[in-house]
Amino acid sequence: MIRLCSLRQIALVSCLSFLSAVAFAEDKDQTTSFVPTEKWVYKTVGETTLELHAFLPPGYQPTDKRPAIVFFFGGGWNKGSPSQFYPHCAYLASRGMVAVSADYRVKSRQSTTPRECVQDGKSALRWLRQHAAEHGIDPGRIAAGGGSAGGHVAAAAATVSGLNEPHEDRTIDCRPNALVLFNPVFDNGPDGWGHDRVKDYWREISPLHNISAQIPPTLVLSGGEDKLIPAATIRRFAELMKAAGRRCEVHIYEGQSHGFFNYSSRENYRQTVIEADRFLASLGFLTGEPTLSSQPSE
């Protein structure tokens, strides 16, 4: 399903959310105002330690069996911070999920390539599933999300068969049970994004070229005026998913550019989070209607 979302619809939902007593601190624009509950080390490579920044739900116990989601930040495989998705994690934790934002290696800090980004994404998902019982997580309800290149990391973990760390236990499935993607990089082919950096192995890493019957249900939220990830690419991915018999729900936001969904744009953030909530509820990850009034303290 592909849905076009007008700016009027976005404004209407935002207004209704406000009138429903949405408890956001409107004067705080920085995602650093959100603080993770815990941090879990999921991987060590040389001198680099990679962590999952976890937001735990009210009443959480390690003996729970909660649904979970792990987000991967954007930044072109070059830079970025887990704090980008702190607001998303805080909200979904308020709805009962274990929500984490993953750190992963990038070019500016570790001189890595997109290959290592995907390897880390797969490692994070394997670690969560392997340690689910220790952290109150249902291993059969782990979603992955991300924006831009982080959306690519999440999508690649769900689609490509290679790019695994050699020492990891491959019997632990790294594929998430659902995908929540914000203007994701899908196409790494000759006409796609980032091809020059992955041209020697683009077929191995491009989600658009690795769609199969094993891909989990997917939600895609993207801007209609995104110059980096054209809406046509998003629609093509949805068409291929449908041909493979897989669920792919797409929302194209008219007039919106790349990165429109970030917390700095409250209206777009709220609208996309509401859609993510509804999608996850349809899969049994959440119950009840979306609510933005129970946002944890910032």
C-alpha cells in the first residue's frame, strides 16, 4: 500500500495530538535531552566498543518478554549518532517496548566502509536475539528501523545473505521481524545512491536487489521531494515486495525533503511516529491506539 500524505494532513494530526494533551517539552529541540536507561555492549572490534543505547518501558523487568526495536542512525555511512533516534526510542518505550538505538562503525570515526556498517547492524540484531532472555525481550518480536543510511543498514540486515561477521553464530537469525524505515537507501546499483563506494560488491549489499519471500513486513516513510532517495525508488521497492508476496506499507509525504522525520521538525516527527505505532500494533508489537501523551520525562 502506497499512501500520499499532504501537509494539511500532517498539520491536522499534529493539531489533534496537541489537543489530546501531548506532553512534549516544546522548548527542547536537542535529542540529547532524552537519556537512555542503560547501555549494552554488543560488539568489540579492536579498540572500538559498540553499544546499544536502551530505553526501557515503565514497569520493565528483565524477566519480561517485551517486543523490541533497534534503530540505526543516518549519516551516509560516514558519521552520525545514536541520539538521532532517542526521541523515537523514548516514545516506543512509553508504549511498552524495549527500544534501543545502536552505535555502529562509520568512516569518520573508524575509517570503515558500508560493508562494516551492515556487519554491525547484523551483529546488533543477533546480539539482541541471543540475549533476549537476559533483557526482557521476546526474540520473536524484534523490529529494526533507521533513517537514510541507517535505514539501509536495517533493510540490508533483513535482505542480504552475506556481510556477516565470520566469528558469529550464524544459527542465530539476524533478520528482524519487522522493518520501520525513514527515507531509506534501498538501491545501491549503478543508478542508485552510494554506488561508487560499493561498486565492487553492490549486488551483495543492495536491499532492492535482494528481495525475497523471507523479508519481514515493512513500513517506509519518505519525503516526496527527497532529492537523495527519490520517491520512485521507494515505489519500486514496494512493487518488488508485493511481487514477492510481502507486506510493504509506504507513506510518501508531499513537499518533504530528506530527513524530514527528525525530532527537530515536531509535526513530521509526530506524524511518522504515529504511523510507526499503528504499523507495529498491526503486527502485535503494541496494543491500543497511539498516544503521545505518556512521553517519558525529558
